[in-house]
Amino acid sequence: MATVTISLPDQIAKLVDTETKNQGFSTRSEFVRSLLRKYFAGEELKFEVFDSRPIDEIKLELAKTGKYNQEFIESITRGLTKSSKYVR
């Protein structure tokens, strides 16, 4: 993965930090990567409120799809527990 460094005015950086937390991303980088993916996919960039759900519910829904093995599901949910929406 390549590293790209950008400079932002303090006011914009604070907004990025606020949205990073509000949208449930654990880092600024995750937030910016998500925006860039949507931009390059031609998707409209609008923000929606993130409603956290119980981790066990998320695990169950992922397992029900039959698309993911247990190791992958555990990896995803471990990552979620580090998100600001789940850290207590």
C-alpha cells in the first residue's frame, strides 16, 4: 500500500476527525480511503448516520450469508471493536 501525505488547515482536519468518529471509522485514513473509493466508483458522496449494532448480531448476519468463513468474520468483528462507535 502506498502512503500519501496531505496537509489540511486545522479547521478541516478537525472536521475530518469529527466525521471519522461519527461515521464509525477507526482512523482518518480509513475515512479518506472510503471517500476516494466512492468518488472513483462514481457514487454520490453523502453522509449517513452510523447506528452501531451489537457485534453478535453482525457476526450472525455475516455467517448467515454463507460467503465468509469464521476466521474472516472474527477478523471483521475484532476490527469493529476498535472503532470509536464500539470502544467503551
